[in-house]
Amino acid sequence: MVVYEVRVSLLGVEPEVWRRVRVPGDARLSEVHLVLQMVMGWTNSHQHEFVGADRKRYGSTQEYDVLPGVLNERQYRLSSLMSEPGDGCLYIYDFGDDWAHELVLEAVAEIEEPDVPLWCLGGQGACPPEDCGGVPGYFDLLEQLRDSDAEGHQEAVEFYGEDFDPEAFDCSLFNRSVTGKFSRNGEMPEPEEIEAQMGLLDELQEFLQSDELPESTMTLLMLDGFFAALAIHPVMLMPNQWLPYVWDISGAGQQPGFISKAQVEKGFGLMFSYMNTVVDQLSENSDVFLPLIESLEIESEEERIRLSMEWAVGFMAGAAIDKNVWERTFEDEEGAELLMPFIIMSGFLDKEEGIDAVKNAELRKGLIEEMGDCVLDMQEYWAPMRRDFLAGKNLGRPVKAQPLVGRNDPCPCGSGKKFKQCCGK
């Protein structure tokens, strides 16, 4: 497969906003449009068009979207506009704000059966908010946010948030959205499939950080690990069994204070959609499964370890959610061995007497990139138990919801300590 490495620059803005993305050279322009929307951070709410070096224009030709002289972007491929390093074109989004993006082909490579032909290789700068008035309006907005005495400051803060960071960018949300969405032959998904994934992680993270949820709510990384464990777990658990852990991973039983039914429906919809994504990867595309941590761009080794521990805490919460399965697994020599990488990565046993915390810290560095394989190994180990459960055999009891671990109950990690003295700290 021939893949292009393309630099995408949003023209006229400061701080600079750009992305470097890998995309199949034979991708249709309609597909490239959706990729650009995702990787830049737009919401696909306005018209758009590509403009080639020969000034030919390509865009949507849906009945409500027809523009004079515009060629149907579904009938042309990226290679029609660029083929050699240095070739370029323009991508215009929102004909009111007129956001102009320059696309420059930086490299052409031939890759045999890439797992994921789409990938964000780098970038800088946050995407401007939609409908802020184009480049001039964006500059005014940044000034209003920076200067508390500026006219319109309060309105800008209320609408966009005082934490808007024009220099913030993270490739991981894009990369996570496309990971697992491709077959081993590297085929592009349908445009509708790409569009369905747009913004899911971003919205989910915003929901998990909302003021209505307790501080003990899982982070996005914890939730990813948690869902990975639930996806391979021998017992099929209902939402009422696992949702309490999402709201309060400490086990103290805190609950969210939702302000409206709409917020509940949106939040639950985001969580279930993401859970389905993780389940799909581990049931249909396990050969390309990657924990979310693998999609992050992390500056320091210390931060990478901290975030990996966060992911492992979520996985452990899912692995230990059913007491019967946990004990059956942990008391089996092979099961305990397979659980140990997650236990070490989570840091649950670091304070145990006789445990070499320094050695465990060193082990964590080498385990980070193995977490995906460890999940697949655990999945294989649990597979017979899952078949037994589905057949109604050998688990010895009807499956019931396990209560949240009390603060004074034994910690489910197996340390022997009370939960409040171990994982509930």
C-alpha cells in the first residue's frame, strides 16, 4: 500500500496550528475530508472544498450542498491532487469563517499490510472553536480570554471556558479513534464509519470531567482499562453491576449529581459507544488491539509510567469486579501469573511488606508496551471460563451483582489489607 505523509497547516493563525498525518494515497477526497475534520478537531458542521494546484475545485455534490463548478469529491482520490513530495493543495472549511488549510505532501512510502493506514504523526496547536468568526474573530477571542478587563471577556469565558488552551494538542484522540477500525489488509473504513467516531473520545473525556460527577469518577484511561477487562471477563455483567465503579473507583459509593435527563442520556450513550468500540476490538479485531495508553504522545518517562498505572488500576477494577472469578483466577497458578503484570503496573502491592517497590518500579518500565499482549493472554486464559458461564456450567451459582467493596472490607487486589488501607487510599 502506498501511503502519504501530509502536513496540514491552518493558514493565518497564531499560535501555529498544524498536523502531520499518514493517509493512503488512494483515499477518496471524501474520506480525506473526514480525516481532516477529525485530526484538526472540527465538527463537520459546514461546507468544504478542496482546491488543487490547477485551481480545480472538489467537494460534496449532495443536492443541498451543490456549488457551481465543483467536482464530486467521491470520484477523485488524494493522488489526483498530489503525487510527489512538495505537491500541495488547499482545503477550505466553513465558507463563512473561511478556514484555509494548506496540505503539503512531505513523503511517499510503500508499506506492506499496515495495521492502521491512518495515523497522526505529530502536530501543534488547538483547533479554533467553530463559528468564532474566522482568523480575525479567533484573534479577538484569544484576547478576550486572556484579558479579564477586555470587552466580552465574561461572555467568552462562559461560552468557551477559561481553560481553553490555544497551544494544546494531543494526537491520541485521533489515533485511538482509528485504531482497530481496519482489517489487516489496511483497507480504509467507509466514510460513515469514520464520521461516527469523530469526537467520541473528546466528548467522553469532557463528560467524565464534568462538575456533576464525583472526583472519584474514573479517568478516560481508567475507563479504557476497565472496559478492556469487562470485554474479556468470563462473566457478562449488566450496567447496574459495573456503573457504580465508574462513578467511584474508590469503592465508597459516591454517585453523580446529574442536572438533567439529557445529560444522563448523552453521558451513558458516550460510555456505551466507547465500550462497544473496546469490545469490538477484543472480539473481532484483537490482532490490532491497543490500550489507549499506546496512542498517547507523552513527553517524559515518568508521565508515561503514571498514566500506564492509571490504565492498569482501571483494568484491575474490572478484573476483580466479580469475587468468584477473581478468587478462582488468583488462586490458580497460571491465572495469578497472568494477573501479575497488571498488579505490578497498578502499584497495588508496592506497600506490601516484603515487596521490593523499587524493583516493581523498574519492572513497570518494561511492562508498559506489553499491556496489550497481557490483555490478550488474559483473554485466552478466561475463554474456557467464559464458555462455561455462557453454557451455565461450573461457576457454581447464579451470577449476581457484587456489592461495592466497603472501606473496611478486604481489598479485592488480594493484598489481605482493608480496602481503605490499600487501593482505596
